[in-house]
Amino acid sequence: MSYWAQLDKNNKVLQVTVGDDDLEDAFQWLVENHGGVWKVMPEDNYGGIGWTYIDNLGFHAPQPFESWTLNGLIWEAPEQKPDGDFYWNETELAWMPVDVS
């Protein structure tokens, strides 16, 4: 089974579909029936609608916060997350402890 992503002109994923393992036949069917640009998703790098494809790297999720930067395919906060239960506060640009009381 193979997974395919249809991309827009900015390489954002518009839709995802499943095909058989014959990649050439699956690609031909997708183009003939849906048009556009399609990329097969590797087993270790699935994407979803709204994700972005980067040539020679793969798919990455949408940017979670404006302050985060992309490192390869992973979004990173401006500072490293401390050990324990913390959430990112974009207003403070800091990790905040989760209140579990």
C-alpha cells in the first residue's frame, strides 16, 4: 500500500489518498483522474492536509507558532523545552509549566 499527497503550487498538501504498491500505475491513475502534482509519501514521513513538501527532505507539519523556526522537517521553539510538563506560551515566548492541581 502506498500513500500519495496532491500538492498545490506552494507544495502544500491538498489531499491524501491510498494506492496499491505499483507506484507507476498509481501515479498514472492519480494524474489522469485528479490532475495536479502528486508525491508518494515515504513510510517514515507521512504528511497530512495543510502540510508542506520540501524536495529531497519530505513533508513537514504547519508552523505551530510564529516564533518557531524550521530545522529540516521539525519545528523548533526559540528555546529548548525543559524536562517535565510544559506548554509553549507564544505571548511570553517561553515554556510555561502545566498546572496539574
